[in-house]
Amino acid sequence: MEFQSVLTTCPYCAVGCNLLLQVLDGQIIGTLPAKTGPSNEGSLCIKGWNVHEFVQHKDRLTKPLIRRGGSLVETTWDEALDYAASELTRLKETYGPESVAFTGSARCTNEDTYIFQKFSRAVFGHNHVDHCARL
């Protein structure tokens, strides 16, 4: 049996708490707060304590999917991103820039959130951006 602790950053919000994932034989089995984390100083919220549970969940999506003929089928990342870009372009050209709502996630980092709002404003052309920053 091989055990290791992996230092990482919690993905649940933009606070950036450090945590240690407990890994046994390649499987994450638990989470501990990192005492040296500058933003959490050895503490974690309830989400951080349970962050390891979703990583290996049997229902977690690990590959991109596209709906074809009413069913979701696996595809490549390039094809999925090209499809999303073409559909956003089509919606903007057909219905105008305010036809799509942009809503961010509390799981995004501050940098992700900045790029997200910049995309909405500079690329898509409207200022209607919302963000769920509840922790």
C-alpha cells in the first residue's frame, strides 16, 4: 500500500484555502486542512472537509459530451469547444448580444471570474453578468 498527502487548493470558492488530500493507492480517501495555508491557517469549511467526495464519484463527467440524435455522445475537447463557440456566435448573430445570460460560479477563482466577465463584456458585447459568490 502506498500512502501520500498531496498539497492542493480547494476548488469550492475563490478564497483559495490550502488542503492536503490523503491518497491511498491512487485513490483519494480524505481531506485535511493545511496548517501553512495563508488564507485558511489550518481551518476548512464543511465544503473543504468533504471536497474529496466528488472527485471519484461514479456519476462525475470526465469527458465532453455533445447531443446527437437526442442522445449524449462522447466527443473530443476540440469538437466540444468548437461547437460551443459556433452556437454562441449563432445566437449572438441571430438574436443579438443580450440573448445569452452569463452567470458565474462561486467555485471559480478570482482570475477565472475576471476572464469570464471580460468575455461577456468585450467579446459578447453586453454588461449583464451575474455571479453566485455565496460561500
